[in-house]
Amino acid sequence: MKRAEQMYEGKAKKVYATDDDSLCIVSYKDDATAFNGKKKGTIEGKGVVNNKMSNYLMSLMEKEGIPTHFVEELSDRDTLVKKVEIIPLEVIVRNVAAGSFSKRFGVEEGTRLLTPTLEFCYKCDQLDDPMCNEYHIIACGWATREDLDRITELTFRVNDFLCRFFAGISVDLIDFKIEFGKTPDGTILLADEISPDTCRLWDAKTHEKLDKDRFRRDLGNVEGAYQEMMKRIFG
Ligand code: ADP
Ligand code: UDP
């Protein structure tokens, strides 16, 4: 499958059309942004890590009955995926308090939550991705009640799977963001990516951060953290 014209260039990926209207190619870049694009940089090799890690996790989830957009890894950075209409929500799951949750609620970073929590943000760069609730989503028509029920069910299954997977490589899954999309026949698929850009991943013993917080917070060894995740997953 070859790339046709570029449909979209985002902060971390480019999306290309293909000669099959139901498929597109995502191409992962090394560009890194934080704070909604206010901080910019490059993380050498990130695109390869995110592409391979996301594909591997999605292919394992497919085997557990979680439908994803993944079709075929074409190269180190390029992947063929089912084209979906993205539901404009950032779906965030938290197992341990960190980041904006710690700030908003005054809960110390690293505090394990009594149950996993679910948050939605409206995906809109101009508005800084504001947090929203299910009433806002339905009232604004971003998703229906049925869509939200399905998204919620799938999201907790994704969390169960990812927690188990990362525990197996001595990593605690603190929180993560996922996106869903709809195919023309109305099927909801897990789309976008699952990577150190979109998850907080801490070493289970030392609590060393192995994710994009190293870039956001200028902690150093950013590339090393991505390569460490790659090594733990693929050996
Ligand atoms: P952003 O748009 O936030 O800068 P990216 O750089 O990751 O993010 O760009 C990738 C874009 O492709 C995102 O807007 C994402 O929602 C979209 N996308 C992800 N998976 C698919 C898919 N299967 N079909 C269509 N669009 C997708
Ligand atoms: N996240 C993301 N994209 C975003 C916002 C958040 O992938 O635009 C991820 C982030 O990596 C973390 C989780 O969602 O794993 C929760 O992020 P939080 O709300 O704490 O925001 P942040 O502290 O990143 O601003």
C-alpha cells in the first residue's frame, strides 16, 4: 500500500490517504510538543518507538477482542490503519494521581487512587482541550449516549489490559489518553496511538519516569526513557 496525498499534519504524526478509501497511513515523527504546542522540541527516535509500541499493543488488544484501527506496520515509522472519523474526545484514565489531576485536586503525585478514574476532554487545540462531562458531550453532539457507553466499556478493558501488560515489564501505568473513531458502518474503534507520549509510565521499583514527562519537565535523558520502554517491550 502506497501513500497518496497528505490528509493532515498533526503535532506528532502525519496522516496520508491511500488508494483504498477505507484505509489511511499514519507516519510518526520525532517532533515533540507539550502544553498544547507551547513547548516544542525533537526526541530522536521517538517516532519509531511510538509506532512499534502502539502497533504491538493494539495487535495484542485485538486478540483480546478490543477492536482497533491497526492493520499493518509498513515500516519503522509508517502504519496502515482503518480510516475513522475521530470522536473529538481525549479519553483519560488515571490509576495513580499525577499531572493535571494532582494540580486540580491537590492530591500528591504518586498517590494510588481507590478506583481507576475516567475523564473526558473536548479535543480542540484553540480551546486548550477543555475538560468536559457526559452531559456536555451529548448536548454538543460530540458523541451519543450509546457511543459513550461503548467508549467507557472499551476504555476500562484497555486499562485492564495495559495495567497487566506493563506490570509484566515492571512498569506502573499511572495514567493515559486514548482516542476513538467511527468507521462508516458505525463501529467504534480504538484509534490514534498508545505510547510514552500518551501514557505516564513509571518504573515499578524506582518510580523513574519512562515517558514524555521527561521532556515536559526537562528531566533529561528523554531519548533514553523511550529506548528503555522499547527494550523492555521488545528485548
Ligand atoms: P494532533 O492532531 O493532536 O496534533 P497527531 O500529530 O498525533 O495529533 O495527529 C494524528 C491525527 O490523526 C490526530 O488528530 C488523530 O486524531 C488522527 N487519527 C488517529 N488515528 C486515526 C485514524 N485511524 N483515522 C483517521 N484519523 C486518525
Ligand atoms: N495526555 C495526552 N495528550 C494530551 C493530554 C494528556 O496524551 O493532550 C496524556 C498524558 O500523557 C497523561 C494523561 O493523558 O498520560 C493525563 O494527562 P494530564 O491531564 O495530567 O495532563 P498533563 O499533565 O499532560 O497536562
